[in-house]
Amino acid sequence: MPVVHVIDVKSGNLQSLANAIISLGFEVKFITHGSDPILETCERLILPGVGNFGHFVKELHSRNFVEPLKKFIQSGRPIMGICVGLQTLFESSEESEGTVGLSIIPGKLSKFNPSKKSVPQIGWNSVTLTNGNDEELYGISPFSKYYFVHSYAAIRSNDEINKLKEIGWNLALCTYLDETFIAAVSKDNIFATQFHPEKSGKAGLKVIKSFLNDIKSSPINNELKLNSIKNNIEKTETGLTRRIVACLDVRTNDLGDLVVTKGDQYDVREKDDDGNNNVRNLGKPVEMAEKYYLQGADEVTFLNITSFRNSPIKDLPMLEVLRLSAKTCFVPLTVGGGIRDVTDPDGTKHSALEVASMYFNAGADKVSIGSDAVRAAEDYYLNNNKGSGNSPIETISKSYGVQAVVISIDPKRFYIEDPNKCKFKTIKTNFKGPSGEEYCYYKVTSQGGRMVHELGAVELAIACENLGAGEILLNCIDKDGSNSGFDFELINMVKSNVSIPVIASSGAGNPQHFVDVFQNTKTDAALGAGMFHRGEYKVSDVKNFMTKNGLLVRVDNIEL
């Protein structure tokens, strides 16, 4: 079996990349230090990275990789960069002033302008090829969608693009609303992507396969072109597709088995024929995750709603769920629940950063923080709008980047008569309260909805964005399990007050609800759970319905 060597500087989820390579028939070996003699003889190399540019370059230096990498490139052997692995080929980045990259490509990276769009860019976007779109570049097609998750990019004008082409760089470009950036580069033995091919479904696997088999160019797939033209009936403002997330609430049932469950208003129990009140069992999490991936889910989220207090952290059942799911699901995986400072039964203490690192190493791309986010936000406001530096949001985003941290908000509508007497953000609602109240705000809850706080959902979102969160999973206790559609007022209220992406959650009961939420709000994504678990609808049913209603979705029909 041919071997692929991957640089590992402990930056993010490399397990999914390894799984993608293995699925293509290759063996993976990691290189953790530049002194490893294999760098002198290995046939091809992959340089993946996530998070902060400066942190990644610093790790390359501390592990003595910089000179061996330059020597490898000069040798003419194939090398592929991914995400920050592409960025580090440039001279520098606005993200980390004073840090010098490998300087293989001239120029500096800059941050997306957040005034008109969500930053980070998270989602599926298309690319254009500067060779005229007549041939694919390492399997990259202008008629496929690829998964991007980044705040900084090689944003370039037409003149700058032409200058790079003049010195031999072949480029794939992507436009995020009003800014065009380099999505992929190729020159001689160098190839790199800003998007994550290992998280871009079959289209991404094709890119990795093309690199591993040294297929630099290939004819455009006409069938893919025709299908893409047929499905691209909407041109979204940002260029991103409408993202559909499948969510699995995972816990142990009364027999001790790990199952996917769902309930009404956070109650996941149901009576059996004998009158016993058991945890509702809707299936096994790994099998269901793969099913949703094959149905076309753009992301899969696992919410761990069992604390596993008697289990050492390294033995958490959710770690194994992620390891197995990452072997067959080549889209982003998020895990929530228990991302906090914990103590093992033997007294060993683990920080939230350690817990998150275990999940990333198992195959997660993002972690979702709930109750601890509320506590961090409350402390933030008590500390004159400053973070302590020690909250899970701050420590994890500092090490892995803001795109790795999702905040799960569980708000509940609270009616008020006079908005001037409320210190939190309010709205005039179209749905009056029980005593005719015309205004409301959304109190946040924690501990699965059991504890209600005075803090408003908007204030929580703002605080968490400032602390380093990169995305918001916006639930709604009033809507959860209702199958009555999403709460547009809540979504628009939060979305209009933050610049990071928002995932609308709670209330989806049929495909029309997904059409409604994208047409009535500025949400970046929408999440479904029970309607999928019960088998009432497939993810593909939702996407097909959205396409019929003129909404752009990702369709992954690549043949490997």
C-alpha cells in the first residue's frame, strides 16, 4: 500500500484527513519533527493546518520544519497544503503581524470585511479556474462545491491575480460576497487549497485523490456541469449554498446503550406498552451520522446530553462515536456537551482545552459550548466587557482558531410591557403575550433548559463573539420539538447583532420550514433533527424541495 506522509504540528483535526487518505487506498504516516529523516526520502507530503497563522508558523519553527520544508519543495517532490497550510506559503498575514511565512508565494493575507457578511466564512462555496474552466485543476471543478472555514484569505484584485499568473501560478478563485480570494494554487510540484478537501464530501475526496495520483489536470465532467447548471438556480448574495445541518442528540438509554434520542421540550422519555418511562431510542449515532452524510447533510452535529460522570475523559463514549463517524462522514463534525473543565473519578483534572483537544483528535472539527458560555458571558459583563482569558471559549479559540468554537444558545421568550424598563435587547413582536404584551426579549437558559438566567440571548451572543466564538447554534426552547417551524424573530434579532455565522435550530418539522427560514431570515444555516430521526423526511427530501423553490443547495454527485 503506498504511503502518504503528513506534517503534524498538533493543529486541529488531522484524523479526518487521515481517514480520507485511507479511504482512497493509501497508508498515512505523520511527521512531527523536521529532523525526521523520512523527509529526505518520502515521495509526497501534505501540510495541513487550522487556526491562527502565527501559531502555526511558530510551531513549524519550534519543530524545525521550515528549512526541511523548503528543501523538500526545491527537490521537486509533490507537496500539498491545506487551509493554513496554503496560507503559510505566503509572506505574511494580517492575523499575525511580524510573523514571516515560508514566502513561496509573494503577498500578504488579510481579513474578510465583516461589514456586509459573516466572518468567518463557514460553508460551501464554488470556485472559478483561471485556465478558463476547460480543465479541472487537481480534480477541482467549477461545478462542484467545497467547504471553506476561515477569516483570513489571500484576497486579490484582478491585477494582482494576473501578476501571479505571469510568474507561473495556476489559480482557482472564490468570491465571498464582494471579495475574491485564492481558493487553490498550483505551480510545478506545489499544490494547495484554502478549502478543506477532506471535509468537502466526494468532491473533496476527488481533489485529494488527484494529488495523490499526480493528476494535475483532467477534462471537465460534462454530466457534473449539466447537473450543476440545473441546480444552481439561485445566486446567493455571498456565493455560499444554503447549508443543512443534521443534529443528533446522543445519550445512554436505560440499558446503558448509546442512542440517538429526541423529545418535546427537552423531555426524551416515552412510555412503553408496560407503562415504563424509558429513554426514546431512535437509532445508533454512528450509523445515523453516516446515513445523513450519504443523504447530503452539509454538516453533522452530535450533542452529548449524558454527562458520563463516572467515566475517565479518555474513555468517553462520544470519543469513539467521533472516531467511527469520521471514517465515513467527509463533512464537518461538531460535538457539544461536556466541553468544560472536568475531573476524572480518580481526581485527575482536565481543562476544557484538553477535553476539546481529545475531541479534535478523535475527528471533530468544531466543539459546541453551552452552559459554560453563559457563565463566561456573565463574567464578561461583570468584568467591564473583558474576558478573563481562562474561559473555554478563549482558551480553545486561541489554540484552534475561532472557527473551531460554536456557542449553543438555548433561549426562552419572555414578554414585557415596557421595553424601556428592560436592560436587555428587546423587540416588538408580532405575537402578543398572554396579557397583551407587545414586546419581548429572550432569556437564556443553561443545563439543558433547566436553569433560566436574566441574561438576554443577544447579549450572550455579543459577549461570546468578543470572547472568541466563531459560530452560533441558535436553539429556541419555545420551539423545540414543536415541528411548527423556526422562530424568525429570534433568529433575525440575534443575527442582526453579530457578525459571526448563525445556525437556526429548533422547530423544523417539514421541508417547507427550511425554505421559510432562508426566505425570512439572514440565517447562515438551518438544522433538523427529529424529522430526520423518525424517518418522516430525508435530508435529500429537504434539499430537493429547496431546489424546487429556487434555493441553492450542495449536490454531491461526484464519481471517484
